[in-house]
Amino acid sequence: MTDHSLCDRVRAMCAEAEASLRPGPFLTAVLEVRERLARDTLSVAVGGRLNAGKSTLVNALLGQRLAPTGATETTMVSAWFTHHHQNRILVHFNDGRPDAAVPARPGGGVPESLGYPRENISHITVGVANKRLGDAFVLVDTPGRDALSALDDYSMASIRRADALILVMPHPGAEEEKALQEFRRVMAGSRLSAANVVGVLSQIDRLGDGTAPPDEQRRIGAEVAARGAQRLNGLVCEVVPVATKLAQAARCQTFTDKHERALRTLATADPQTLEDMLYSEDDLLNVALDTVPVDRETRRELLDLLGFHGIREALAAIDAGAADLPHLLEALRERSGITRLLDCLHERFLAAADALRCDSAATLLEQALDLAQPDERDVAERLSAQLSRLRREPELRRVELAEVSQAHARGDLPLSPEQAGQLQALMTGTTTARRLGLPDESSRDELRRVAEERARGWRVLESRLPRRAGLHAALVREIFEHLHLSLA
Ligand SMILES: Nc1nc2c(ncn2[C@@H]2O[C@H](COP(=O)(O)OP(=O)(O)OP(=O)(O)O)[C@@H](O)[C@H]2O)c(=O)[nH]1
Ligand SMILES: [Mg+2]
């Protein structure tokens, strides 16, 4: 089997159906799926509330400052960043008009104005000659809203069209719980779940009163992220804390020798001056030049680039031995949390790309079946049978656990905390052992024993539940059985 075997099977199904269909809505939907699969990359949307730090994170992931960021509502239309041999921006309209090319900002960024009314634009495609994108994914920056309940149709449309989602959450406030519940509601009916949603706790420097030393601030971030992951159990596979602004600076080549030199000079201040200076942003800006020979303008530049927390992280990294610019940048990437997020995206999204893309394509085809006209029934029935066979593939079944997890989140599938934990591990584990909630070094016999025990447990549960809930339990049971068999 090749890496793309599941997607290849969907492509073949589309080709076969297309050959027998006449022009009409069913054929159009099938063609759209084929076009979607022609792209060989996974699409990952970045979504969340207004000002959450989505665009800042997109830039950090791209390794280039292409998405505009700002303190007020900044991202007005969804932007699909794709690899292209030359920088170009295409505007796609929602009234069927042909796409229009608009000039990019120097370096390929999205311009302030696209020159068309926002309400006529469905989304834009930003082609960038960016190697990082080439071998990874299409990244989709979406507009935020002040409440997730009001996430506009176009944001939601882009989020639904993507294969996976990074859900960006800023520092938790009183509104957080409500917003998260809203997000659950908005996502119900989409296939987004712990199988393909990674949470990011953004702007970790803003947690608490923001005066804690950097390592303490990171510890607070990890704690808040862990609590968030607990609350969003079933919806996200994990929540990674990221100092988004610092991550952007550490990955976008905007931090130069000049900034490094200035930081090293700051680091030479005597301990008392250093402590006074790092008490607040104002103290950093206002400390007398004769005590710290870095001019105010450069200090302001450092603040704009790294933020106050970032400056303290950089000074701590220098203190810990980061001897030159590359080592300092590496330390900042590590400290910002972006390195861990990238690992997480590779492990969870890229390694499962075939199944995730196949699942979204198969879902679109399943929806398209309803569009068949009476004389297209044969084709629809054949396609439906092929899709049912495809859905039995173990890798896809795991993605389907999304529905089970959503049923549990809605209260339609009562589970004990232990069973909920087993379901979460099965969905999000990246190795067989982890899927069974066991350490990686567990013996094969132990894995087999536990897989069998789980299958038995879920069979008992299945027999006690009403029919619909029982079907969900049956899916979990079948996956444990399959794991058991594969360990024979
Ligand atoms: N202190 C701090 N500020 C940040 C951080 N990340 C982003 N910001 C700032 O927060 C503001 C919003 O960031 P954006 O990335 O534009 O947020 P967004 O979610 O894309 O916003 P919209 O597109 O308007 O919904 C900007 O002023 C950023 O500079 C961070 O880690 N720390
Ligand atoms: Mg934005």
C-alpha cells in the first residue's frame, strides 16, 4: 500500500462516477471532490475568536510575516496560503465571477486592501514560494469574531472545508467557557473532533498579571493548557501553550544581528539594574541610557518584535548560554512553544494526512449522493456501496470516532470517566500502545490482553445501550477488536 492509497481509492471512485454522470449538481459535487484531491497537501485551518493571535500564529508556522496582524479586527477574509512558484494573490468571489489577481505586498504578504467589497469575496488564495509550505500543508487564516457564536459564515465555511483545525484560544477570561460551548455547538455536524483538532493556548505572556519570570509564566501556560484540554476532551486532542508573538519573531527572519547585539548589551547590565528594568515595559523603556547603553528606540523595537515576555525569555536564553544568533533563535523557538506545536502537527496531522483527507473527501461524496437525479440512481448506489466499503478501513474508522466523541459531548452516549478516557486515547494515540492507554514499552502480550479486555468491555456497554448509542459503542468495540487481531 502506498501512503496515498485511501485518497487514491476515492479518486478512482470519482473518476468512475464522472464517466457515467451528465452535467448537473451531482456531477459538479463529484468534480469538486476530485479537484480537492488533486492537491496533494493537507489543508489546516487556523480558527478562533477575534484577536486570539491566529494570524500571528499563521506567520510563525509559515516562517514568514505574510498575514496582517493587529490589535483591532484585522483579518477580514479567509486566506488560503499555498505553495506556488511565484508570489501571487487570487481573489475568489461568491457570485460566480472569475477569480481576480491582486498585487501582493513586497515579500508576498496580504495587502491592506484587496480593492473589492468584502461581502463579495468568498476567500483569497495566497500563493507563496515558501519551502516550508511546499512539503507540509495549505494553511488557512480565518477571520475572528468577538464571540464564536457569531463566527461568520465564511470563516465557518473555510473551517469546514479544511481537513484539520488549529483552534486558537487566548488567555481565559469569564467568557471562555461560554465561547467553548458555542464552538462545540457550531462544530456539531462538521467532522471536527479530537481526531483532527489541535488547540493552541495563545499569548501565554498575558496569563495572570504577566509579571512572573518567564519560566514561571511558561509553567502557568502549561497548567492552563492542561485544564483547557480537560474541558475540551473529545473536541481537541491536546492543547499546546504558545507565546505566539515570540514564536513569530523566532521564525520569521525579522529578528536580526542588530537585535541580538542590543539584547547582549542589555544582558551585561548589573543584576540590580536588570531586575529594575525588567519589572515592567515602562521600566524597560525608561531606564537611563547611562545605566544601559541601548537607545530607547531600539528598546521599543525589541518590544514590538518580541514583546516584554519575549525580551525576558531572550535574556534568560543568553544567560543559559545561547552563544550566537542561530542558537538564540533556536532557544526562542523552543521557549515559545512553537517547536512543540510543529512536532504535534507533524505527528497528528501530517502522519495521518491520507486518512484525514480521505475522510473529508468521502464525507463530501456521501453528502453528494442526495443530489442524484432519478436517472442517476444506479451511479449513486454503486458509489454509496464503494464508500461503505471504504469506511470499514481501520484508519478511517479511527477518524470516524469523531462522531462517537461528539455524541458523548452532547450527552447522547453516557460513558464512565474511565470509558471516556479509553475513547480519547483510542482517538488521539499515535502508537498502538498509546491508543490502548499504555506506555510505549509495553509488551505485545500486554497490548493484546488489554485490547481484548477493552473490546469485551465495550461489547457489554453496547448491549446495554439504546440502539443509536449502541452503534457508537459498537464502532469503538470494532476498533479494539481490530487492534487485538492486528497484534496476533
Ligand atoms: N502580548 C502578546 N500579544 C500578542 C501575542 N500574539 C499576538 N499578539 C497581539 O495580539 C493582537 C492580535 O493578533 P492577531 O494575530 O492579529 O490576531 P487574530 O486572531 O488574527 O485577529 P483577527 O484576525 O482580527 O481576528 C496583535 O496586536 C498581536 O501583535 C502574544 O503572544 N503576546
Ligand atoms: Mg487575523
